Amino acid sequence: MKQKEILLFGASGQIGRNLIRKLSINNYKITAVTRNIHRTGYILKTQANPGYLNLVELNGFNYEKIRNLIKSCSICVNLIGILYEKKRGQFKSIHTDLPHMLSKISSDLEIEKFVHLSALGIEKAYNSGYAMSKKDGESKVLKNFKRSIVIKPSIVYSVDDKFTTRFMTLLSRLPFMPLYYNGETKFSPIHVSELVEIIFRMIESKNQSLTLECIGPEILSFKEIIKNLLISIDKKRILLPLPLPIAKVSAKILQLLPNPLLTEDQLNLLKFDNIKSGLYKTNFDINIKTNKIFKLEIEKYSYNWKMGGQYTRDRK
């Protein structure tokens, strides 16, 4: 049987790096697209067995270059996404226009399938540019190419994420932690290794048309997540519910930072639960169970934020 070739967009993120490793050890040949080989190449090359990974630099969405790349692959996987805009129109460009182009070319060239990473909990967030651009991207993908699989995960966490690690840093430095919407927003955190397993199963499966919500084994409120992080880094902090008008002002200020801690768009999105919607199948429905418990997994890398770092003794 001919070896399948995977074209991967968004290779340098936590999901992309883990997916390269998973595909490589299972004898898939990967072409990973990156904006800057010199900055990310040395990291990506360590994720794959020799001869299984080819890196391609692509700065901008050049139609002809992308078409030539897709022409040579069996399956195209798009993991590209951003959490905030550095300039106006980026959400639409990255979350809507790019998936539209990739799925349309995939259809024209009749490749085996197109796997697209979207997000959970975006259906009702009409006042979030992030959510609407993701939703529009999903719609275009499914309309353009029937052999498309849309993956919709809740919060994805690991030692390489920008969620638990950022909050551990904040909790280490701040005397209090603001709780938006009283910390009641619900999530189903999924560990990156289990999300990658789901994506891998979708690549291997005969499914060619599916929208799948990917969730962990638990439902945790934002407040519960913060409490688990505090326990894990052995810190005590005041959890302060923030009235919405003050939260909006703080978001206006924080989004001016080079790497915003919170934006107005994220505040709008945080109003809506990030758990299964009931509109689509979940990984549990297709017998792909997730087992990793949030508090147990973060404990494996939280020593970085404890007094004494890696030399911290477990005092329990």
C-alpha cells in the first residue's frame, strides 16, 4: 500500500508538534508548512523520525504555492488559529478565508480528505469576532468539500500550552485573580495527547464527513480550574469576582499589551460555556474516550511555578 502523505498547516503549535510525532512513529510522511523555518525548524525536526518530515516555508497565503503543496498530499490538515488579532481582519483571514481556500483546493484536486481544527462553544457567541470567524470557516469547509472532518475541541492543555502555563505565571505573581462572570463558565479541558489521538484516528478512519466535538472526561468551571492550578503550584490567592463594567475596562487596557492577557473579544467569548453542545457527535459517541484528569496532568509540570522549581519536594 502506498504511504500516505500528510500536508500539515499550523505545525509549530502544541497540537501540531505532537501530531507530527504521532504521525511519524506510525509511518506517515509529513510536509509541515511554517512561516519561518529558521525560528521553528529546529524544534519541528526533533518531533519526527529521520526522513519522515519535510519542512516548507510559506509566508502568506499564496494560492499557487498552496495548490502545488496540496496536489502532492493524500490528506490535508489545518491547525492554524489565533486567539487575538494584532491587526483588524486577522480573524477573518486566518479562520475563514484560509480554510475556505484549503478546502476548495482540496475539493478541486479530489484528495482523500481534509481535516480542519475549529473550536467548541462558538455557536452562540455572536458578539465575538473569534467565534464568528471560526463558525464561518467551518461552514465554508463543509460546503466546499464533502470529505471534510471538522474537529471542535474544548480548551487544549499541556506543558506547552498558552492557557495553564500563563495562568500559573499570573497566579505566581498576582495577589488576587479576577473571576469574570463569577468564574461560572464551564469547560471540558482535553489534554493535547488525547486530542492528537482523536485527530490521528480521524486520519486513519474511513470517516470522510464529520463534525466532531472533542472533550475531556470532566466538566470544570473557570473557578474550579483556577483552584486546581493554585493547589498544583502550592499558592493561595484571593479569587475576586469582577463586575462586568470593570471587566470590560480591564479588557480594554489589557488588550493593548503585545501579548494580551485578555481582550474584549475574549471577554465576550468567556460568557459562553465551552462544553458539548448536543449539536454534533463527541469523541465519546464514536468510542474514543478521554481519560486524563486535569488536576493530575497539570501536577506533572506545575513544579516550574513552585518555590524551588524542579527541586520542589512533594510535601503531601
